[in-house]
Amino acid sequence: MEDIEELKDEIESLRFEIESMRKEMKNITPHKHCLNCGISIPPDQTFCSKKCEDEWNRMLKRKKTMMYVWVLFLVILFIILIASGL
């Protein structure tokens, strides 16, 4: 019987927590986060500043370049394997 009472108390406590979280969520203004640094920004923006946008674009360019380097490496490796008769 005591276990049931403890469970009832815990359920009531969790209900109270959920309700307070719902109230808190209603107070959060609509926003999103900068893709580069994660700072909170208005929903109509993608980056918090021109600097962050430039850093993001440089990072994407580096990733794209590295992908091309890896593809080129794999193609050369494949050609070498075929040429060596394996």
C-alpha cells in the first residue's frame, strides 16, 4: 500500500513539473540559432553576423575541396589497381 501512495505522490509531482515546463515554454519568444556559432537570433535570419556567414562559407568550401581531394585520391588508387592487374 505504501508503494502505491509513493507512486501517486511521484506522479502528482511529475504532473506539476510538466505543467510548470509548459508555462515556461509559452514564455520563450520564437527564435532560431546561428548556423555557425549557435547564438540565438530572430527567426528570419540564418547567421548572427556577416563574420559568421563568411566563416560558415569558408568551412563549406574547405569541406567541398576535401571531398574532391578524396574522390580524386580514390580514382587514382582505382586506376593504379586496375593498371597493376589486380
